[in-house]
Amino acid sequence: MVTFYIKKIKYSVTFLCIIMLFSACKKSEERPMTEKEIALEWANMTLFITRYTPSNSPTFASRAFGYVGLTMYESIVPGFGQYNSLSGQLSGFDSIPQIDTEKEYHWPLSLNAGQSEILKKIYVQTSEENIQKIDSLEKVVYDQYKNQIDPETRQRSVAYGKAVAQSIFEWSKNDGGHRGYLANFDKTLVHPDRPGAWKPPLFAQSFSHHPLHPHWGKNRTFAVSNKMVEDPTIIPYDTTVGSPYYKQFEAVYLKDLQLTKKEKEAAIWWGDDPDVSFTPPGHSYYFAVLAVEGHNSTMIESAKVFAQMGMAVADAFINCWKWKYQFFTERPNTFIPKYIDEEWESFWPDPPFPSFPSGHAIQAAAAATVLESNFGPKFTFTDRAHEGRERDELKDTDFVSRTFDTFWDAALETADSRFYGGIHTKQDNDVGLEKGVVIAKNITALEWKK
């Protein structure tokens, strides 16, 4: 289990309990949900389950969003002739249940059943209370159409959605990350013994001093092309004052000496610790929710966005973790006290894995690329993911909602926040942003439409 020592802070009742959990029930009392709203309710439920399921990690959560988003899309795509199934386009994803073209299906019911099924299978470790919440949302949507659709069509549609979810779940089992929460930390990993290698942090987010998911980079990617993304280059190790390597860490040190209030707010806002949030990939999935809400999207368009977001972020984490353990680079908390200031300590505690490249940066760039592909670069939105959280007294900083005019602005601040926090160099962020774009474009370049 990923356990963090940072004080647990409650989310606002408005954001998590009402918006994510009970809005569907409230809407059903006021008016029927639209097809797009059904997709949004399931996206919000996915965020809720991610937040409130134990033993989670950014790596495992990214995988979950990939399969949940794909299931949403595949459970309805046969009903939309201009769109293609991704069967035959993804790594090892060669078959999917087929519909009876002579019979009628109700696609909102198929989506509804598929989302319920895949969430309970991917997050099999979640609580019985959460399973009841999933079942409750499924029933709310089903009951909305119970008296409008004939029983045979209802049954056929539900069966198809669940069959798609079961098929995708079976495919997920051999990707290398199945039930990854059972082995978050590897106690047997032999660490490279060389200058500049990552060392377990003393000032850390995690109680564990063993690395998180060191073999995650071997997992199967969704897009075949994302398994073949070119490795990044890295600045050679050199402790000489004034060398390019030294300057990377010196910049972190100098920034820490003059952090502004706004920079501190950014640093804690984007922390997204699994113990108190829906994780960094969840933050990106949440942005997809905001984008879909803010546009006149159809159900299939919405499902495509969630599928692209989930798979892009999942593939970003696989590649990022491959490079993290391939390069096995140190963090500022190792270099700076040894070569610049022995009493220095970062504003934000170190996570339990190597530094290069930045996971926050790579997945944020992937998310922004997906959203720009679907909605264009200009989109003003307010990020309220942590609205209502209590002030971080330890860091003397408040959680302040963020407003952006473009998706890329949000990605840049996500990356910069790790620099402000003192846990990543600019090189970590720059490479992460660059590779995140490449990975996301490999997802959006799939043949989604005919």
C-alpha cells in the first residue's frame, strides 16, 4: 500500500460527495439525464472510486483509467457507423464481442452496464460500500429507461455492455500490471551503485524506502507505437560547479530560496498524493470531464475523449517508468545537500522512485495534447479538484483553485509545480513534456473514424 505521512485532508462535500456520487440521483429526480451526462456521471464515478480505493498509486490508477475509458468507447461504438472499434489497432486487442446487426440496442444502457462491470473488475480491491455506489448509479440509469425500452432490447444492451467489459478485462490481465497494487514496492531490486544514481529519500512522501513499481515500464502499452518511442537523452553526470548537470540542480536550489506565494500554491495543488486525492492521472481525467461538460459533445464523442485520455495517460506512465528505472537518476534532495547546501531540504517531499523524466510533466502533456486534439487549444476553465481542502499548515500554504485559458497552460503549471517543489529539475520536466506529446499523438492518430 502506498502510505503517505502528509496529513490527510478532506475534500469538500460539494466536489466529491455531491458532484461525483449523488448528482446522478438528484438529476433523476429533476429530469432524465442526457446521454452525455450518463457518460459524465460514470467518469465522475471512476474518479470517486480511484480516490476512495486503498493501495492505489499513480501507476495503477493510470492503467485503470485506460481500461475504463476504452470500455466506455467500445461498449457503444457499434451503434455509431462513422466510428471504428479499436479492435485490431491496439497491442494484442484483436477481438471484441459483436452485436447482432439484425436486432436493436440501446447504447446508453450498454455504456452504463459496461462501466459498472469494468470498474468493479479493475478495482476489485475497493470496498463493499463503493461497490454499492457503483451498483446504485447503474440502477439509476437503468431505471430511467426501464419504461421506455422493451425488455428484450434492455436485456440485450446490458448483456452487450457487460460482455465488452469482460472481454477488455480478460485482455488486461496479461499486460503486466494486473492487480499491481499487491506489489507496489520491490524490496529485492538491486540499485545501481554509481555516482548520480537515485537513493531512497530521507525526506519522503512514502514510509517505504523501496522503489514504487520498478518493472512498470515493461508493461504492454495500449498503442503499439508507444512501445517504440525513442529514448530521451540526458545531461551527463558532472558535479563540477558551472557544468550543465550542476546548473540543473543549482536552478532548483535558487528557486527554492525565492518561492512566491503563488508558486507554493501551485506546488501543493498538483501534489495529488494517492492517499488524499484521485492521483495525477485522475487529475487529467478530471480535466476531460471539464472539457466534455464545457462543449456540446455527443455521447460517442465524449466516450472517445475518455478513451483517448485514459490510454494516453496510461501509456505515458509506462514509458516514464521505463525511463525512470533505465536512467535511475537522483533527485535534488540527494545532489543539493552534498554539493551545494548541506542543510537544504525541498519544499515538497520526494516520491519513492527515480527522477528522470517527470511523471507529472509527461502525463500532463499527454492530457493537454488529447484535449487540444478534440477541442482545440483555447478553452478557459477553472480547476477545482482540491477546492475546500484545509490549509496545509506545515507548508503555510492554502489550496487555491486554478484558472487556465488553454490546456497547455495547465500542463506547463503541472510540470513547473514539481520544480517549485524542489523534486524535479527543468530537464526532468522538459523531457517529460516533450515525450508526453509524442505518446498522446500516437493515441489520437489511431483510426477512430471511418
